[in-house]
Amino acid sequence: MPTANRCSFWCAVLTLAVATAAHAQTPAPVEPLALPPADQPKDEKKDKPDEKGKEEKPKEEKKAEVPKEKKWYEKINLRGYTQIRANETVWQERGSAEATLVGDGAVGPNQNFSIRRARLILFGDISEHLFFYLQPDFSVTPPGSTDGTFFVQLRDLYGDLYLTTDKVHRLRVGLSKVPFGFENLQSSQNRLAFDRTDAINSPVSRNERDFGVFYYWTPEHHQALFKRLVDDGLKGSGNYGLFGLGVYNGQGGAFLEQNDNLNAVVRMTYPFELTNGQIVELSAQAYTGKFSVQSAPIRPLGVGPSTRPLNTIETNGRRGLIDERVGWSAIWYPQPFGLQAEWSIGRGPALNDQQTAVVVRRLDGGYVQAMYKIDTPCHGTFIPFAQWTYFRGGYRSQRNAPYVDINEWHFGCEWQISKALEFTVQYTQTDRTNTNSVDRAGVRNYGQFEGGLLRFQLQLNY
């Protein structure tokens, strides 16, 4: 480009740049805000009534839906458990009677696996004043049967009638446990030892239950404590009140009443927590009534003709014999070490030494049990235990109410693999009276079984 033209070009560019910069620095004129005049009328459309001459109203809020009351069957819960056992007599003293246990009919000759319990439980609060409980057992051998098993038997059927909505006062009406002894009230689902001890269980050993009416008083604080003792795996008994009082038939839940006499029972218990968190429970209980003893033919002392002992149902003894006991219980819950002890004394029906009649005789016995709860991070819970048990007296629930002498030790360990599965092994060294009657010449009834038992149990919880 020639020099003159190049100068003219750059002068034009410079002039344009200066003009542009000057224009950018000049502020744009601001238009005044347009305001309506003071007398401008209001928006007629906005304030105009609707076609019906009414102003618009806000929409009405939806009414809160009232929850539909549940039917009674929608308030029922379902749970249960099954216990599968294997028993083996590992040794037996020469000349002793056959192996036997009142608490487990599968202990003895010609026995292998068995189902000790198969329970299905329906329960629930039907209303704020009624609690319902039904429990059948699907693994029962009928009395007197030699080969029948897996029959269904009613164990519990009762209603708790709450006299107050806080459930402090209630009446339990129907077939339920008799409140005598801690381990009798403790569910077999929670108990460590395979069987309840003879001294505490013998007065209610026909499944610990009977027909009657019971009153229970449980303050609200202790309602929660009783529940906690079960839920936390501390082997609690459940809620049977701080104070219980009742009347019941007395013959046993699985048998018809045989006399026109009601038994009466009273129980007081008090669980409390020490400053270190340890929970202790102390109890006292007593009952009185008459019991009618069933009989079976025997030969007294193994000699003479076959006969039935006097004062039994079959020998004009239907009115029954006096039976009354007093018992004490002390529980140091496993946190992690635990102790459990019970003892009872009294008098009741028992076969005399000549084995000719059932009479009223003194009795006493109990047990002491030690246990230790071991919680592991990934292998479940282990509870080893040791128990000594003793009883001398009449076994009223057995035919002829034989007079027994029982002294035995139990050593075992429960392994809680999960909430649904438990496995227990127990060794028993025993010296106990065989309560099965024998009607054979030359055979003395009710001899002593001395020996050792190795036992296993698998428990399914559902």
C-alpha cells in the first residue's frame, strides 16, 4: 500500500476508535418509572365476584382419614419351637433298675431319637382389656400308651382380663401354669437343663398347668423388667406378677378333675437391680389342697398276689389326700455368672414302705444350679452349667404315688447358634427311683436306677 494511503487508513481507524470510546462512557438516558395516577380505578377483574356473585374461597382441606380398626384375628401373633432329642445310657450299675426319667419318657431301653416338644403358640392383645394365649403340643404320648406318640394335646388356653389399661391388675382365666416355683414358670424354650427338677415340679408335673382363675399384680416398671429378662437371653420366667393368687382344680391340666376340692396357691416374687447392673430375684410360694392318686396293680415288695394300693381312685380314695408345700427361690441372673436355687418342704400323698396303701408323708427337696453366659462376636452364645438336684417324698402324679429318693448331677452346655437354632449337650449322673410300676412275681417295684446318661438336644425357634 502507498505511504499516503496507509496514513489515511490509520487516521480513519484512530478516529473511529476514539468515537466509540466516547460513546461507551456516555450514560444511557433513564426513562421515568410509569406510575398510575392516584385516582386510577382498581383492577375490576381481580375484585370481580364470580358468576354466582360470591368471592373465591380457598379449597377445603381434606379430612384426615380415620384408621380402620383391626379385626381380632389381625391382632394374633404366631411363634413356636421344637426340641429334637437323643438319649443314651452310657453306664448302669449292676443290679440297678432300668434307666428312667419322669421328665422325659424317651429315656430308657429301646429308645433312639425323639421329639420332646413341638409347640405352636398363638397370642395377642385382642383389646386393651383382653390378652389371648393358645398353645398346643404336637408331640404327646397319651397316658398308658406303649407305642403311640405325636398326638396333639392342649397345653395352654387362657385369657388375661386386664382390670386396668396399664395392665397392673389382671385375672388369668382358663388352662395355664400354676404359679409355684421359678423353673415351673420358666418356659422349656428358655430353660438350660433338659428337665425340670423333681422336687419343684412334682406337685404340678402333669405339664405344670391346671384349670383355674389366677390374679396377678405387676407394676409397670416390673412389666418391662420381666420382659427384658427374657428378651436379653437371661433365662427369665416371664411375667407372673410380683404377687399371684389363685384357685384351680388340682388334678392337673391334662386330666379330668377327680374330687370336689379346689387347690389354692399364693406366690410373691421381687426382682431388683443392684448398683452394678446385676439383677437378682427372690421368691416365696405355697399351695394347699387335696389330690386323688391313680393306681396300677403291683405285688407289694414283689411278693404275694397282684393288688392295688388303698386310698387311690380305684380303691375308694377318690376324695383325695392332703397335699401342701412351701417353697423358696433365689435367682442371680447370668450377667455373665449366674446362680439359681430352689427348695420346698411339705407333705403329700406317698406309697407306704409296705407298698400296700397311699398315705400322707413328709417330703423335701430342691436344686442348686450354676451357669456362665459367654457372648462371642461371631460364634453365638455359650452357657455352660452344672446342677445338683435332690428329692425325697411321694411322686403324686405317678400311679401309686411311689416314695422316691433322687440324688443326681447334671453337667452341660447350651450353644445359641442363632435366634433360630440352639444345641445343648448334657451329661447326667443319677441315683433315682424308677417310678414305673411292675406287676411280676419276684420283682420288687420302684428300685433305684444308678447310672449315667449322655443327652443331646437340637432346638428350633420360629
